[in-house]
Amino acid sequence: MKELSTNTGTFSYFARSVARILKGAPAKKLGAALAFGGIVGLTPLRAQDRSWDVEVFRDYLIGVFKAEAVGGSWLRDTGQVSDGQYSLKTVLPPGKFLHLWHSWGGAVVTGATLVDFYIYAGNTPIFDQIGIQVTMSNQTGPQKRLSDFATQNVGGWTHVTINKNLLGIGNGRFYAIDFKNFSTSTMNLWFDEIRVDRTVPTTANLSINPASVIRSLDTPMFGAAANVWDERLDDPSTKFRLKEAGVLSMGYPGGTNANRYDWRTNQDVQNGAIGLVDTNTFLKVATNIGAQATISANYGSGTPQDVADWVYYANIVKGGNVLKWTIGNENYGSWSYDTHTFQHDALTYAQFVQDAMALMKAVDPRVQIGVTATWSEFAYPQRRTVQNPITGTWTNGWTPVLYTELRERGILPDFIEMHFYPTGPFAEGDNYLLQSTELWEWVVPPAERLCEQYLGPGGDNIPIYLGENNGNFFLPGKQSTSIVNALYLVRSWTKVALQGVRGFSWWNIHQQVETTGNNSPLLYGWREYGDYGVMSRARPVDDAPPLNERYPTFFALKLLKLLARPGDTLVQCSSDNELLSVVAAKSATTGKVRLLISNLSGTIERQTSIRFTNYNPTASMLIYRYGKQEDLAQSDLKVMKLRTPGLFPGAPIKMTFPPYSMTLIEL
């Protein structure tokens, strides 16, 4: 991922108005509206909540939605706009069509009711000549005409809402929507605010069964990335905050720096820049905060002997106890520095891994060595083609070629490191980011299958570590510093933890303020800048908040610290409301159960009934909350202690959770 930059900007950092972010959404009363006993459950009536709509286009294509004008053209346009700043204009010759599709194989649309959009078609009645067709998963509905569903507002924008069943499609993933020109003339059409409307329950029922254990948690599940360019990493205030956030695993030298960093000279070999955090400093900080140190070695411009010497220096000379080493960083990608004859080449990488593993383990047999891979069987084509031993599929993708090479050499890596960012710059959507955690179903299980299928015996037991995660893979905008990204962090951590991933590392501790990313008013958040860090690095000086000012993602990590520590277990829990996410943990030392509940709606509070099986809550609850109000006030977690007198076994606890909030409850 993008390395930490040392560049500065010119935007001055002053107090910013928070009123602009409310966008008509009233502030909700903060607090825990509690009741005990009484009802068996809350009636699951359903109503629309815009926070759960699947958005396709709003000023820009959202998330992983793509557009293609088959036989025509399209662009973002300011000439005709229904809402916001841009519409999507398409020029369609006769018989041609605009194809909008979800490039990850379909968006989850549980509760979908309507296909919803605005269209401007000029001053001539032509709705009977405009076709519409929708695909859900592998089911494509018949071509219909817009005149079947709406009367054109000639010369103005028409709001079209179509019951999805009238389009001849059922349930499944929303994959594509097509608009076709049935006329004999070229059409100029403008579209805006394209979405699938969804309903969700107005209330929520949570079920918790602490007797049903899912997994225990290890230290690497509480990680964050450090960076060789972070001159403030060793500051006392930084280390204090890292302890506060509960960071127990810390990576180095950070992102794509790994393939350019010479540990001996503390230098970037590509541009000659001297690093601001050398190995000694990194190990010192890790020791000071009580975190495991992990290192990504230089594959791109180093040698296996360089890596082995680094192991010797870190573990033998300095006693750093660095047991987890990854060979390189995102070596499959053209953005990653690579000086080998065959660049980004799985065969060359496999040979390097084989040589490095032998030398590294000879120095310190305790070290675990991982390789960088993806979950795709076909991504990043290579010069060798291999066959899947189980399915017979032929492919030249990076991961299958790498695994095949390692298998043939008799090499099993100790772990697999993957990175995941659900979207890129100027495609961010708050709904999309929170919904994107469903994509983990397309990432972790396929990654595990590739290990099982291509690595041979033992491949099914190789753990997967998530070495980097954040919302956006490049040029972060205001979403990265909003509470939406914090909600994503918790939801993402929950998803991968439940899927058995062994390590989770957030990108990153410190980065810097970026003012040129996506700061669209469509995104929630009052900070008009982006920053990958969980805290401010106070750079650029004129743009950034004070050093170690905590962003919402910091408080997400802090709540995860309060939820569980290594040795604690995740236990069975569920929610019948997609917008109220819950994860439950049981303490290995006290036996107490803790719940972390996130309201993913930006506007609606959720009345909730919490019921326990095989567990009797204590007479009082300790509650920690971070939501919109704490973010606006730039305050710490709100702490409440509430007694639960007279709560009889099996009785539900009723609470209300504010919009965009994270609540930790210890019972």
C-alpha cells in the first residue's frame, strides 16, 4: 500500500464548521435508553433506511460499480444535474446501450424493493423508446420500456421508481442495470442518483450464546502498521496513545517501502532518502508499548542474505524477538519496486523465498516466514501457466503460479499475507463502505481454497494474516477520517475474525493529511481532509491537527481492546437487523461477556432487544460509547455504568443505539 509521504501542503488547519455535515439529519440524543424484562422481542417491521440502499451513481460511480456505453459513450457531466454536482451523461446510437455493473459479481440487496433513478431525456417524449433491463446474480429480466413504469417529465428530470419484481427478477445479488436505445436516432440521456432501495427492520433483536465458542483470539489480531518515515513514532505521546488503543502487533517498515528499504543504511534505495525510523527505534517502540514486532523484508531490491542478516541483527544482536517476517510487500503489483530481471514474477519470487527461508531459519529457527498472495486464481498474469490439481483449471495468475512453484520445491510458507481495500479514490460511498464487508465472503474462503488446492499436503493448515486493511487504497479523502471508516474497521475486523483469519493489521498508525482526495459533501464527516493514520502526525504543518489528535478509527481500535484481549474467545451471537452489527467475546480471566454493537445507520436510532442463552448477566453493565456526538466534540469514549435490578434469567434487555455509533457493553 501507499507509503507514508514527507511532502507538505498549503491548506491551513483552522476550526471547521460541523454544521455542514449534518445535511438535515437531526442530532440524536446520546445515552442508553434501557428497560428490562417486559417484552419477548421487538416486532420486525421493515422500513426504508437510505443508509442501506445500494448506490450505483451519485456524482460518480460508487465503490466497485463500473460503466460501459456499448456502442456509445458516457461521461460525468455538469450540464444537467438532478442532485449534487454531476450526472452521468450517455450518448447512445440506435440499438446501443449503457451497461452499469458491479465488478465484484453483485451487491447484496437483502430487502430490496425498488430500482430508483432520475433521468433527463430532453424535450421530446421518448420513454417508449428507452429500454431497461436488470440482472440479479445470474438471472436477467426481460427488456422493458420506461413508459411501462413512468410518465416522462418532458424538458425536466423524471424520478423513476420500479418495483424490482415488475422487472422480472427475484432475489439475489444486484449485478447490472442496462438502458437501451430502441429508436432510430441517437439519444442523449442523463442519469442521476441511481440506486436500489432496500428496507430493513425498524427494530433489532440480538441473540447471544456465550456457551457456544467460535474461536480464541491471538495477539496478531490487534495490529497496526508503523512506518519508516514516521518521525513521531518514538514520541512519548505516540507510545502512550498506542497503549491506549491496545495495539499489540506492529508492522515495519510499512507498505511498499519494504521493497525499497535497506535496513543496514536506513535508506530508500530508489531515491536515497534516509529513513526516520531505523530498526533500533522500531524495536524500541514495540518493546515500550508491549507489542509484537513484525517485519516485511526487502524482496524488491535486496537479497536473501540481506534478509538473513536482518534477522540476525534484529533477533540475535538486538534481542528483538521478531518472529513474524513477510518476504516483500504486494510483490505481484506493478506499483511495488522490483529490480529483478523478471519483475513482479512469481517464479523469481519463489526462488527468493526458498533461499531466504533456508538462511533465515538457520539464523533463528523460531522465525515464521510468510509470502504475499491474493485470493484470486487469475489476477496478475505470469509467464508460466499451471493447472489446479483439484479442479483441473488452467491459469497463469500470480497466486496459483507461486503456490505451484513452492509445492514443487517442497516449500510450505508459515503463513499467507493478504491486503484488502474495498475501493479506490473518488469512488467512496458511505453506504458502500459499510456494505463492502460482505466482500470478505469473496476473499477469505477463496484464499483458503487456493492454499488447499495448490500448495499440496499441509496447505489447508496455513494461516492467513491480513497485513493491511483500510477503506481506500490510495489518496484518502474525508471518509478516512470520519466515523464511517471507524464503523468499517470494527465490521471488517469482526468479519475476518469470524472467518478464522489469524492476524489483522490496520493501515496505519501515522500517515499525513491529504486535502486533494474525495471530500464530497455526499460523504459524512466534518474533517475536510483524509488521513490513513488513526492519529494525526501533525503533517503537513499548516494542514494537520495537532500531533496524535485521535481520529474515529483510533476509538474503533480502543473499543476492540475493551472487547477482547489475546486468549479471550469470540462467542455465538446474531442480529436480525443488517444495520445493527454485533460481535460478542468472553473474557478468559473473568468469564464476563462483552458485546460490541454498531449502528450502521447514519440517521435512525435502533430500538433493540438483547437476549442471552446459557448466561446470566451481572447486576450492572459497564457501557462505553463512541458516536457522532463524541466525534463532533472530539471527546473520548462516553462511559456509563448502569444497574440491572430485578433482571431475571432469560429476560431481554432493551436498549436504544444512536445513529453511526459503536457501543461496548460488559455484562
